[in-house]
Amino acid sequence: MDSSDDSQLTYYWYKFCDQPAIRVTHYTESELQEIPRRVELLHTNWSKDKAYLPSPRDPKAQLVELDPALLLTPLKGMEISYVPIAIEQKIK
């Protein structure tokens, strides 16, 4: 995937609970079993066209902007429970 700064990103798709950041935690086995259920609820019920955080009250506050080139569409069959993890960035 190419970002707007002309760097190239490589992603791997992981089941949420199998991603490296989760695997190195000290969650109990029962906590690890609960994670997929919660992630599936989020992936099933949240859509990208809704606001999930209130706008800042401070008029000087600004929300972060996302590079639209970095918004990914899940691969078929990976719409629920999977997340993309960037594993490499190369400057062209």
C-alpha cells in the first residue's frame, strides 16, 4: 500500500487476539478468550460513517487527521475479527 507521503507500507492481517501486541501481554486465558467476542461485537456493530467520540469542547482543539490512503478495506472473509498490522515501511 502506498501512503500519501510516497512511502510503501506492508501489512499482515491477524485475528485480533493473535496480533503480536496481544500475544506479549499478561492476559489470563479467560481474558484472552473474551477478547474475540468483544472484537466481533465492535466489528459487527460499528461503521465508519458514525461519530463515536464527542467533538472537542475547546475551540482550539483539533482532532487528528488520518491519511485516507492508510484506510484499508478488509479482505473477503476478514471483515470481522481481523486487523491489519503494519510490519514494514519503505521510502520509495
